[in-house]
Amino acid sequence: MSGSKRTTNPTVVPGLPKVPSDLSPQAKRYLEMLTEAVEIRLGRRGDPRDAAITFRDLIDAGLATEGPLVFNNNGGTNITPV
């Protein structure tokens, strides 16, 4: 996560542009499906229960505490449950 920094305000994730209409049907469909998957995980589309949960969400909800954000080889971190 080099280049990452902690902030007091949540990172703003930009919206995705419309898929260009001049693509092949296969490429257009692929990008439309990718856009849908990202928007679902961001909570911008579909059932809100399917949105991804961030470390910030867990910390803000009091479900975890924050320490140095260090990722191990198994994809885990040292953010620990409360």
C-alpha cells in the first residue's frame, strides 16, 4: 500500500464514466458488467446490504480499533476487533 495515507475524512471514490458506445458488443458488455459490480460494492446500486465494508466503517462503528495498517501475507491486517 505504498503511497497510501490515512485521512480524517473518507476518500471520495469518483463515479465511473458511461461505457463508450463505439466498442465491440463483447467489450461493451464486459465493461457494463464491471461497472455494475463496482457500483454494487460501492453501495451505489442494488441492495445496500451488498455494499463492501471498509476498515473505516468498522472503526467508526466501534467494531474494531486502529493500529498501524500492516498487511500480512494472508491479506489480513492488524486492525483488531473490539
